[in-house]
Amino acid sequence: MPLSEHEQRLLDEMERHLLHNDADVVSAPSGDRALSYRNLVYGALLLLVGIGGLIAGVVVGDIGGIVIGVVAFAAMLGGVMLAVTPVHRTTSATPRSAAQAEPSQSPSFMDRMNDRWDRRQDDR
């Protein structure tokens, strides 16, 4: 069932508000930060090396196996961190100061709801 025109406008406004204010909720990379393909590949390779090291640590056993296993786990952790860490882009299509310099209109529906929520939380 399609949305009415009013519902579609409210949904669009809510999406814009989420993208603007709640960056931790919307996890899609935007702005000057994005995931790097090279970091994803290197991180995946490091993760695979770590898994291989864990298997080698189990095979070796004893104290040497524990050391190999700890180093392999650190390599796996480093690989995952490398793969998911966003990098800064050097070129930007629109400068941030120009985007922030736009004159703001009256508060939107979501801004008013957000203010009401904040007031409600402050009263507790």
C-alpha cells in the first residue's frame, strides 16, 4: 500500500533529520570519511593470516603454541580494525562552511520533537 503524500513528506523529513543529527544511528559513510578498498583487502589478509596462526598455535601446542596464538589473535584484531577504520578523503565537493552558512528556516517537525524529548529527559 503506497504512502500518502503527507506520510511521504514526514518520512523524508525524518530521514533527513537522521542523516543530519544522528550519525551514530546511520552508519553509512558520508562526508569526508569513507572505507578504503585497500584497507579492506589488507585487513582481510591480516585476518586470514591470524586464523592460520591460531591453527598453527593449536598444532604446536605447549608454551610456543600459546605465544603463537596470542600473536595470531592480535593480528586478527588488527586486521579487523584496519578493515573497518574509515579514511579521510582529501577532496570534498562542497566545503563544510558553505553548507553550514545556509540560513535556517523555522524548526522542522523532527527538530521540534527532538527539543520536546530533550526537555522531557531534563525533567527527570
